[in-house]
Amino acid sequence: MLTAPLTETIDHAGYFIQMGMASMPIWMEGVLNRKYPNWRDVEYNDDRSARYMPAGSRVLETSLLREYSPDDIVACYPDDLHRFIGPRTRVVAVSTHNPLGVTFAAGVYTSIFGSSKMPINSHYSREMFEKIKTNPHRNNFKVIVGGSGGWQIIQTNLYEELGIDCIVEGRSESLDTLDLFRKAIAGEDLPREVEVKHPTDRNSILFPDKRTTFGVVEMTTGCGRRCQFCLPDLNPQIDLPKDQIMKAVRSNVREGNKQISLATEDMFIWGQVHTDIPFYFPNREALLELYSDIVNTPGVEQHVLSHCTMAPAVVDPLLIKKLSDVLLPKSPIHLPYLSSHPQKKALVPLIGLETASLRMAKMIMPSKGVPFSIDDWPSVVIQGLTILNANNWFPAMTLIVGNPDETDDDVRATLDLIYEVERRGLFAFFIPSIFTPLHDTRMEMKTGVTETMQLTPLQWQLIMKCWKMNLRPGQYSWWAPTAWRVGAIGLWMYKLRKLNGPNFKWPLLMFSSALSEKMMGRMGKIYIGKPLRVKSRKELISGLKPHYLQYLREDNGDLPEGYVPQARKSAQKASMALPVLS
Ligand code: B12
Ligand code: SF4
């Protein structure tokens, strides 16, 4: 039996509904119900098995099919568990992304509102575990949990409470996973925690032949930029074969999916992994061909981007333009007040900004902006965002607040960048999260801020400034700003004042626009940022290591004066070698 929490499986209302459910506390579920009254509706196969499942669950199913017959395995939604679990069920295998909401960006927002333990997603995950635990046949089967959120259960030691026998860390393709299932089926005792290996070559990653939530199809694993806090970067850097990606796209369409999303940490490395060219110089032709083939697959009506990094936009702006031509028509995201597209379509990839403090950036993510030096990170962000916005890309950019050893100067540096974005009329959805030491990462043993009461006034200001800016596109009516002001202050008086402490007061007043920021700055209550000196693209390129220049495309311009591009150099060499005929 394969299953996953309902809130991680639904896909009809877009990515943001799942992200919202990871961040909103359960007592705010009514807001969600009003906006999406049908969010619980899911589609079924004829036998009432699940028509779609998160990609992790589907890969596990594919992996198990190497050893077991299709009649032995079924995937269902949590509400149907009682129909499918019977006396002959031997394993209930749960895939989960974020079961307890203790990860970055999720925990922080629920804790601002009062309960750091029970985001909506966590509530539904617990409900699912309760159904499994109280099933009348529970003594006959083992419960194995896997997926990127398994560590949350290990760290909080909730095995007994949730009724879990074993947590698997790692990929289901591993032969160790199959071994574990063999043991479970034989009724043997399982270890509480098993670490299984990640495949190291592209042909060992399996692709499901069934429909996945959001049409997620894997594009790459690993990343290569080596940020200290990052979990996916610990996996080998692999770009997956195009024929397999396309097959998985077609399987989704065949099973009624109209949307596709390629799962990746950085879409721009695809086609440039382990080639002669460093992965941070995108392979323009390969990417354009891949994305064109996907969006032009008959039946694909929508395509959404997942994650990427900022530097590739500065390296190859023309790639962004050409990708926009390919991807915008199939984007389901509309941003009427931002987009210049005739139908107001937009692309919203997730990009990590994390910090604009050079001191902090050098410590936690020295390669974030390669090929550019981390000293140029703020300029790379501003130039990259300028290029993205001009092409109707409005990224969701994550920031980490409360890094270990973060000082007020570090926070001021990030605020400077945020104010610079505002000053230049650029737009990104800034998503601040409180530093969470993720299991197994290079920063696992570090602690930063652990609850919202500990946040300094500047850290609060950064969080609230980001949200104030995020809400700009929604504030274009006569009533919204006033409603927002009154609502925010009311909520503060009623609940948030006690929960978040005195440091929250002025940032909240700034957020609600109760007073102008200038005035609050003059009163010494907030920091209003100082203008940044931003390097142009040409200046950024002139600071590159000389041997990198050969990988830049001439059609983007901005190459140093007198530089002869490699392609031309070789052509010149060839022509000089030709015999001169008179
Ligand atoms: C696509 C995606 C999303 C999508 C869709 C999610 C979905 N439900 O399908 C959206 C945008 C909605 C999303 C939301 C969120 N996401 Co997300 N997401 C991803 C992404 C890019 C790909 C996930 C994926 O499908 N991968 C492909 C599948 C095949 O991999 P997999 O699930 O890991 O499965 C493998 C193994 O884990 C294992 N496995 C899986 N299940 C099982 C079960 C068993 C029994 C066994 C044995 C093995 C096993 O085998 C599989 C391969 O063989 C990953 C990054 C990544 N590359 O993984 C981030 C990632 C998983 N997300 C992350 C986060 C933080 C979130 C959010 C909390 C963000 C937020 N603040 O809103 C929310 C949570 C949503 C929720 N409902 O609670 C983090 C997870 C961190 C963590 N848990 O500690 C990741 C790793 C991103 C990152 N860079 O840090 N996400
Ligand atoms: S750029 Fe993103 S995915 Fe890559 S290592 Fe850094 S945080 Fe991880």
C-alpha cells in the first residue's frame, strides 16, 4: 500500500496552495476553504486507487515493480486507506515531503501566528498516520516512511506517536530499499532508521509510467554550488536523460494530466553536467530544445517552473528571453499588475537569495553566484532580477533570517538590497524564513534563532518589509490598503503582540503602513536602507576569471573591448592555416 498526505498530493489549485498549507496554522484553514472550496477533491482510477501521487511515491512504486507484480501494489489517498488495507497487507509505505512543518519557511509563519507545531499540512499528515495506526489490521503490516521530510520524524522522535516502524533516508531505487521491503513482507523486525544510497549515474534513476502530482518529472539531482545549509546539494549532480523525461511527460498526459513541472534545484545546469564547459554556463540550445519539446507535447496545457539560480540570467540574458517565448504561453500564472505579456502571464521560479551580507554569504554560500565572485552577489541579484523582470519572470526568492552568528550589520546589508529592489521598481516575491539546521547538511550542528520572540527589531523589519513588498500587486484597489492596515493592527492588538514580543511592534506598524517609512526612519524606529552601488553586466563580466570569457555568448554583448571570442579565434586560426592561392 502506497500513500501520502492529502495536502501533499492535491494539485489542482497550483503550487501555492501546497506552500500555503505548509505555512498556515490549522486554525486558519477556513481562509483556505473559502478561497478554494474544492481543494480536497481528487481524481480516482476505476478501482478507486489514486489517479495521481507525489513523484516520490510514484518512483517508489516503479522501483518496487522491479520485484513485485502490479497486482501486489496499490496507491491510494489517505481517506481510502480503510478500503485498501486488508488482512494480506504487509507494508504501508508513506511518502512525505514535510509531515511536521519544522522545515524552513514553513515553521516560521505558523509560529508567528502562535503554533509552530501544527501547520495545515502537519495536521493532515498526522490524520493520515492516525488512520494507519488505528487500522484493524495494523499488527499484520509494517509502516515504512520515506521522502524528503522523513528526517523531521527522526529528529522529533515521533515514531511511537505516529505509529511508524522505519524511516528510509535516501532514494527508493537503491537495492537496500528493496531489501527492506523483503524483510517487512517476511514480517521481520525493521531498523528504525535506514540510510540508502543515491544512484550516481543518470541511467539508474527510475521514471514512473504513471501520473504524478503537478506532473512533476525529475530533471536533475544535486546542484553543485555547495551552499552549506543545503540538503539536495549533497546528492550527486546528475542531469537526467531527455528521452526518459519525455516518456514521463507523455505518461502524465496519457493519464489525464494537463500540467508538467520539471523537478530540479537549478534548471540551468541541465545539459551542462560533466561536459567540457563548467555547469554554470548554461547550455542554451539543449535547454530550449527540452522545454520546447515538453510544452509542445500534445496534451500539455500548463507548465510551471520549479527551482533555479540567479547567476545564469546574467550569464545568458538571451536564453531567458528565448525561454520566455517558449514557456510563457503555457504558464498558468497571471500577474496582471506586473506582466507585460498580452495575457498577463508570468513565470515564477524559486530562487535562493538567502542573504545580501557579503560576510555571511562568504561563510554559508561562497559559490552561490559563480562564475561571478561572491563579492559581486548583490549586483548579480539586481542585474539578474532586472533581466528576469524584463522577460516577465517574477521569481519567489527565499531569504534566511537568523543565521548562526548573524549580526545587525548583516541584516542591514540584506535590507539595503531589498530597498534597492524597491527603488529600481523591480519585483520578486521575497520569502524570508528562519534558519533551520537541516539534518545531514554541512550546518546541521549550528543553531540560529529558534523562536520568533528571539528575533531582533531588524530581523523583524526584514521579514515584514519583504511581505509588505510582496503584497504590492494586490494593493491596487482603493480598499485593499486600508483593509490591510486595519486588519494587521487589529490582529497585532488581539494576538500577535504577546506572541512575538516588543521587537515586533514597529516592523508591524511599518508593514501595515500606519506611518510612513520615512517618518519611522526619522524617529529612529526602523532602518530605511542606503543606496547600493550596483555593477553593470559589463562590469561584472570584466571581473570574471579570464578563461571564463570563452564560455560567454557574443550575442549577449558586454564582452570586454578587444576580446576576440573563442569561436572567432578558432575560425581565424583555421583561415590563417589555409594555403594562400594567388
Ligand atoms: C516539486 C517540489 C515541490 C512542489 C510539489 C510538491 C509535491 N507535493 O509534489 C511544491 C512547490 C508544491 C513544493 C512545496 C514545498 N516544498 Co518542495 N520540493 C519540490 C522538489 C523541487 C522536488 C520534489 C520531487 O518530487 N522530487 C522528485 C522525487 C522523485 O523525489 P523524492 O520525493 O525525494 O522521492 C525520492 C526519495 O525521497 C525516496 N522516497 C520518496 N518517498 C518515499 C517513500 C518510501 C516509503 C521510501 C522507501 C522512499 C521514498 O525515493 C524517491 C526516489 O526514488 C524538491 C527538491 C528535490 N529535488 O527533491 C523540493 C523540496 C522537497 N521541497 C522542500 C520544501 C521546504 C517545501 C515546502 C515546505 C516549501 C514551503 N515553505 O512552502 C513546501 C511543502 C509543501 C507541503 N505540502 O507541505 C524542501 C524539503 C526540505 C525538507 N523537507 O526538509 C526541498 C528538498 C527543496 C529544498 N531545496 O530544500 N515542493
Ligand atoms: S544554489 Fe540552491 S540548490 Fe544549489 S547548493 Fe545552493 S541552496 Fe542548494
